[in-house]
Amino acid sequence: KTVEGVRLQIADESVSQRILEHIYAKGFIRTFSLEEPSLNDIFIEKVGAAYEQ
């Protein structure tokens, strides 16, 4: 959850349609977008995984 709303990170893009339908059924949606992970997100994912091992 962020100041702007909710941000979900999913591994499988095919899930996005079901997520959108579920959220839409619950109420108002101002925006919904699919975005590629940022370089920072990728870095944290890779370094974090190596650090935890």
C-alpha cells in the first residue's frame, strides 16, 4: 500500500485480468496499469535473494 493507492507485484501477467475483475467488483478504480519492474526493483530482488541465502 502506498500514498497513491495499492501496488501489486505479480509473477504471472495472466493473473492481472482476474485481479482487475475482482477489484472492480469491490468498488471504484481510478487507474489500473501493468508496468515492467524498475531497475531498482530488479536490483533489490536479486541482491535481497542473495543476501538471505
